[in-house]
Amino acid sequence: MLLSALLGVFFLLMGGCARRGPLRAPEEVRPEAIRDLQARRVNSEVELTWSRPRRSEAGQRLDEIAAFVIERQCAGGNGVSFAPLTTVETRERGRFRKVRSYRYRHEVQPELLPCRYRVVSKTYDGYVSAPSNVVEVGL
């Protein structure tokens, strides 16, 4: 009886061992917004380039980003709001050297133009940045 009670207390106390450290405010771990998104047309494709955020909204060093979500709004597609176009995975978990800039190309139908783009960053813990600056690609 005493042994089962001790085991119960042991497992109850061990339940909190998975936590890595003290809790942090969301702005300390949420990536800062991307500010240097650029777009250009290359024949029938649109090429987007941007830099990886290096800090959180609170200015803390940002260790890992899981992915970037590219959002698009096209006049020819009757798009009144931004919608996700694709997700670019970083695959940087556990890597010592992080990629500093990213590039994404996709084909766009001329009848959809002009299109506006923005990018948001996501962490492995599910925190999402504010949207980047908006860029437009015209006819």
C-alpha cells in the first residue's frame, strides 16, 4: 500500500519534467515580421525572395523557424483577401547554420494578374508572425 502511494507521488511529480524551461510570453518567441519581401516576374513565373527573421517580436534571438506560408491575392481570381498559396519548409531543426535568405518561384496565369503577395513565418511550437510587407506583380 505504501509502495503504491510512493509510486503515485513519484509519477505525479515527474509529470512536469518534459518542460524545457520557464514559460515565456508569446512576443518573446513569435518571429518578427519579414520586412524585405521582394517579387519580380521572370517570363511566366513570379519569383519571391526574402530574408529569414533572426529575432522575435521582443528582440530575442530566434533559434528555429519551421516554415514560411506564402499568401496571395489576385485581382483576376476575384480574390478579395489573401489566401495561402504554399508552405515552404525550412528543415532547419537541429542545424547549426541557418539559411539566411529564401527564394520561391511559381508559374502564374496572366489572366490572374496583378497579384499581391505576403509571407508569414511559423515556429515549430506553432507561433505565427505578423504578415510581411506586401509586394505586387503586375501585367
